[in-house]
Amino acid sequence: MNLPYYPGCTLKANASHFEDSAIKAMEILGHQLVEMKDWVCCGTVFSQTDDDLMLHLASIRNLLRAKEQGFDELVTLCSMCYNTLNRSKAFIDSDPDNLKKVTDFMYRENIEYDQDIQVYHLFNILKDRIKYETIEKLVHNPLKSLRLGAYYGCLLVRPKEFAIDDFEEPTIIEDFLRILGAEAIDYPYKLECCGAYQTLTQKDVSVKRCYEILNSAKKANCDAIVTSCPLCAYNLDFLQKEIEKEYVGFVNIPVFYFTELLALALGHTWEASWSELHAVDPLPLLKDKQLI
Amino acid sequence: MFYKLNNKAIKNSLSEQVQEISAQNVFDCYQCGNCSSGCPVVDYMDISPNQVMRLAQFGAIQEILDSETIWICSTCLQCSSRCPKGIDVSKVMEAFRAINLRKRFSKVEPNKTQIQNIKETPPILLVSAMRKMTG
């Protein structure tokens, strides 16, 4: 089955292993992620101002573009795209005035924005459409003895109207890791902010946040962290160099995208190009657990 | 912090602007402090989120506009998800940023960031920071 797919900026650059592993894993599951044409940036962070519709246009235009290509749904891998596309859509759709202004503004488009399009995160598809039980049967390389900490961050669970699971106690990633054969570890900081874009201006904020998250996972005996947000992945993975300098005795911990582990568990070989995009090399851990 | 109450200042054009941009009623806040206790970056703020709400009720908007707090907030929505009165505190924070940004104020200059290696910096970081902090 074909799934219309919206990649977003970072999956075409620093997180290309996220996209690559997702496409390959989905192929094994019998689904093709078909990239929509002519997509643009989703706007990254959702604008919380109530009076500036311009900041939502990028998201709405993407939805319009997808509709134009005959799609009535879009799948995202990136948590931020999922959050922003969905919230912008809800913001515009919920108010007839907003909807009219946005529609009037886009008068030169070939079709009119009709709201009839759904945005899903790949986790929604894996859990509700493909079903975890089906995936479990296809696991050829169970991630035995791998103790993994699910990291949700902010965008998958907040605001609660757009949470992919319970917004205070989600288990959708833990359940996913369990069907892959891994041990899913609960730890207190799994829903905490990683510092997000503060890395650009106030790196010390992100360094401290990431240290607290990673340390919380390590105290719970996690071997690695699993996420679906390229910004969280960057902060948690690449800031470990800074954390080592700041906090004496800190030992590195690998950070995975959930699709890398899905592909690996489904029997796809680990690719060297994926390792290259990690700051903390996950190979020693995977070799130690005899997964590759 | 010290702030002298002024009866005339409570309702002013800036405080009305905040309510209009955020679509939140700051007078709903009864100072339980849940927002500040949940905020992951509160220790880097000069005014805590519940103090922002209180100052906004007093019309002390300029004090908030000049604070570091509004730029430290990364919109993680922890405060909004825990507010017992249903106030979207992060929207109030965004309103203060917006008032500054709409005067062409920028908190970050593209050539003065803390990025050391641009090749390993993901676009999602650059775009989100620029969207939130440049006017």
C-alpha cells in the first residue's frame, strides 16, 4: 500500500538515515512511503500568536499541495512536522474567518483548500493501521537484551489535543520497543524538553537539559535512547561532547531514531551511512548485544 | 522581585495587545505556581512564568518585554498542559515575543550564534530559532 509522505527539511539533510531507515523498514512491512512533490518547509515551530495567519500559510500550502496530488492523508516521520502541520490545520479549520482569509489569500492556487486531509505520524500508522501484532510476527532479529529508553520530548505529546498517546503517561513508543524484542525502560525525564532551539543562542541551557535527560535514562540502566524528533536527536546526541566537558564522569550513550531499530529488527542490515550521521557511534553497543 | 503597584497602569494598551495576540485572559490566573514548578528552564529565567502572569495582571508589560524569560521559554507547553485554569501560558509568552519581534527586534543575529560546526547543525535548529527569535 502506498502512503503519501511529507519529509520536511532535516530528513533530507542531517537526518537522512531517519528517512532511509523508515523507507526500508516500511518496504519490509509491505508499504511504500511515497514522497509528495513540491513540498515546502512546514514552518518548523507552530506560531502561537492568534492574529497572524501568515505564519500558518506554509503548513496549509503543503496540505493543499498534497490534496492537489490526489492525497487525502499525509504521513510524517519528524515530530515537529507532525505537530506543526496538525496544529496549523486545526487553527485554520476551527475558525470560519481564518479559513476564509487563508482561502482568499491563496486565490491563485489551482484548487481550493477544503480541509479534507489528515496528518499522521508514522507511529499512528504502525500502531493503528499496520498493527503492532503484525509487526511482531515479522521481527527476524529481535533486539534481545537491549535496554531502551523512549524519549517523547514535547511535540509528540503536547498539546494534549494532538498527543499521539496519553499526554502525561504515553506508552506507544515503549510498546513498540517491546514488540521489537527490546526491553523498554521507563524513566522520569522522557517527556521533558531537550532545550530545543536554545542550542543556537543559549547552549548551556540545552546542555543542562540534555544532561538531565540522559542521566535520568542512564540511572534507569538504559543502553540507548530512542526518539523521533530530529531536533531532540541532534541535541541529545551531538551535545554529549559538551556534556562530557561540563560534567565529569559522564559516559556517552547512543541515540537512535525508532526507524533504525525497526529496520534492524525486521532483518535489514545496519548501514554504515547511518552510523556516520550519529555523534555517539552506536556500533559498539549493537555489536556487544550481537545484533549486527 | 520588587514592583510598585500603580492603579492607573493596570489597564493599558500594551496589556490589551497581549490579550489580543495570545487570546488568553491573564486575569484567570490565581497564582498556583504549577507553570513555574513544571517549567524545565525556570532556573535560567529572571522572572518565573507565574510572575510573568502576575505582572501581566498588573499591566507591568514593559518589565516582561525587557526580560530574558520570554526568550528562554522554548514553547515546550509543559506549563499550558498543567494549568488548572486552562490558560495557555506559552501563548502569553509568545505574545510578549511577538510584540518585540513586530518592532523588528531580533534576539539572535545569524552571524553571532553559538554554532561551531555548521555542517553538523540540522536545518530544523536554525529555522526554528530564527522563526522564534528574529523580527
